[in-house]
Amino acid sequence: MSNRAVLEVIALDAEDAVAAQTGGADRLELVTDMAADGLTPSVETFMAIRAAVDIPLRVMLRVTDGFAAGDIGVLVEKAREMRAAGAEEFVLGFLDEDGHADLVAVERLVAELNGCRWTFHRAIDRAADRDVLRKHLADLPGLDTYLTAGSPRGVDAGIDTLLAEAEHADLPGYEPQIMVGGGLRLEHLPRLRAAGIEAFHIGGAARPGGWDGPVDVAAVREWRTALDG
């Protein structure tokens, strides 16, 4: 089943995590505070989710809204705490004021992660130059995924960029997997799959009741079925 597409679902707590895994999620992104687009959850939340499910978990490393790193010391401490609690996969991504990758912050965190696999998240969609950002990050250990909508305005606006980048998989900086997320809808899937894209990320789409409601097993299963079809 090597061509099974990856479905990643945002989970805020253990209830979400169980529902997502039951619905067919392959991996979870763990965050808190979606009003700020997702910040690092507590260690207690991570441990509760880790105890509740057996699929891979990617923990957000982000302490402030926006795409600046904020206090790198706090980020490093959170990474250290999560590693000590057993976290093995992470999500991060920071830009400097010119819209380039904040290599100082990213490299500090990646050093702390010590070889763990990680996703560079949608900060790429706000980058001054996506290609330059990819080249700047190309040699960092553990980077295996870019979470991107192709545009800060979401997949509707970014799909042409995503399709173009999918054709560059053999170029420097394009080796990490493209994981599409951000305004992703079921009707986008055929074009993205036809382009060879095999990883998809949903947040609100898994929650018919909005962010105040839990992940819905049936909603996740609908995505799983569409991807497997």
C-alpha cells in the first residue's frame, strides 16, 4: 500500500485524536489555540494524546501568532520538554522581517530536535521567495515535509503553484514531501493526486461544528475514502 495517501488531521486533545484515528487519519498535528492559528500544546496534552492513539504525532513548535519566531529560548525549552516526554516528530517554521526563512531560529530548534523528522509549515506561503526558502532549508536534518496551500489565501489561489512545485521533486530543495493544507476541499483532490501529490492536511474540514466542536469520525472517514478511491 505504498501509494496510500497520507492524511494528517489537527488534534487539540485526546478526544480529537481518537476520532481522527478512528476515521482513518495516518498522522496528527498537535496544537492548541487555533485562534492564533495553532501554538505548542502542553506536555500534558501531548502525553494524553500519545496514550490514546498509536499513529504518529507531529507537535507544533510555535509560541506566538504570526510567522516570527518570538522568544527562541522559550521555543528551545518547549522542544526540550516535548522530546523528554517522548515526542519524535515536530512542526515549525519562521520568517524574518524580510520574508525569508529565519535560519537562526530554525537551526537552533533543529539542533535541539537532534535528527527528529519535522514539517516546515505554512510560513512558506508567506515567504518572499518560495524557491529561495526551500534552498536555504535544503540541508537541514529531519526536514521531510512542507505544509503548504501554495498561497496565503489558500488552495483555491495556490493550486497552480502546488502543481508546479510537484513537478520539481528532483530539484535541490524540493525533496521534502508536499503536504497540502489550508482551505483544502474534497474537490481539489483529483487534480492534486493526478500531479503526484500524496499528502493532505485538514483542520476545520474534520470539524463540521467548527473549532469549538470535536473532530468528527465521519468527516475524517469521508476524506479517507476519497483519498483511497
